[in-house]
Amino acid sequence: MLGQRIRITDSWTDQANCKGKTELFFEGRHEKPSERRRREAKAAKVCADCPVIYQCRMFARENGEYGFWGGESDDERWQLGYLKNHTIARRHKARVSRAALKESKNRVDDSIS
Ligand code: SF4
């Protein structure tokens, strides 16, 4: 497998454990960081015993995919240097930062009231 480019059309997707569970693997609209952490923890459990985790992870890394693939979040791929499209990646990071700020503000508001 090393040195071979992995494509989404390859048959590995037929063996995916996540079939029918798309909502666990992609960010929902207006998702809070805490909701994201919970969703991704559930997704990681689905990936943990998936027979095609290697192919899936490498596909996402090579193609700069967003969402949770092969047991990795897009933030983890970003940290490892796999998200190459800087415009999209910057927008994504800004969205994550805004959501984190909003959540921390809500926690402060809750502690005051
Ligand atoms: S590793 Fe995870 S995201 Fe990839 S096919 Fe398997 S269950 Fe789906």
C-alpha cells in the first residue's frame, strides 16, 4: 500500500464502518466546540475497529479532506501539515476560533448569572 495513491473510488469504501452515520463525521451547522468534541469522540469509536482505517486516513490526508476520517479530525490533519489549501484552512480555523470564543463567553455568562 505504501507509495500508492488511495482514491475514493477504490473498493475500500465498501468496507467502511461509518456507512449511514455521516452526521457523526462532519461538522453540523452552528456546532459548538463541546458538541464537536462529543461528536468526534463517537466517530473515533466507530473508526477504531474499522477494517479500512489506514486507507481512509491516507485518502483524507492526501486530498485535504475536512471532517473526521480514518480516526483523525481535520484539526489533527492541519497540525500534521496535511491541509494544504490555506484559504480554506484559514477560514476553517477562524470558524473554530469564533466558536471557541463564543462558548467561553457563554461559560462566563453562565457563571455570572
Ligand atoms: S476509518 Fe472511520 S471514517 Fe474511515 S471508513 Fe472507517 S469508519 Fe469511516
